[in-house]
Amino acid sequence: MVISQSSQSINVTLAQDNIFADLGFSEDEAVNLKIRADLMLELRSFIKAKGWTQKDAAKFFDETQPRISCLMNGDIKRFSVDKLLLMLSKAGMEVKFEVISNSMEDV
């Protein structure tokens, strides 16, 4: 898609469901990154909704303040899916996964 603005044009590429795949990560890594990003966003929203400081959140989650800072700043490489699920559970949130089977033709 090309959008024109006066004498300049801007190329726009529509994203798919997973921005990490669009950025060139392998399919497996893109799925893992997307899951972690979504879980981190939920935790970030929870902390903001509580009005907590990073120190408050660190105490609640039994983490260090720098670790909560990494969470709030989206430092995805510092968090595993397992760790994020434990934190969400501690926050009283229930996580549900939906598995959708692709046709075997694509495998």
C-alpha cells in the first residue's frame, strides 16, 4: 500500500497477527515472543491500575525493583513464559490458552 503526502510517498506494509514474525523472527521464536509480550502487557496494566510504584510491585511479586523496571520497560528477554505466568497467578489472574490446529498441509 502506498500513501501519498504532497510530493512524498510512504510505503505502508500491513502487519500480520504477530509483529515478531513481521520483523523476521523464526515462526517458533515469534510465537514465544508474542506470548511473553502479551503476558508482560497484562502485568504492566495490573501494576498501573493498582497505582503502585516499582518498589510496591517488587514487594508484592517478591522481585527486585530493577526487575520490575525491566518488566515495565518491556525488556522481554529477561522474562520466561513460566515466570510471567507465576507473576500473573500471584496477581490473582487466570490465564487461558487456546490451541488452534493448523492443517497438516502447512507442516
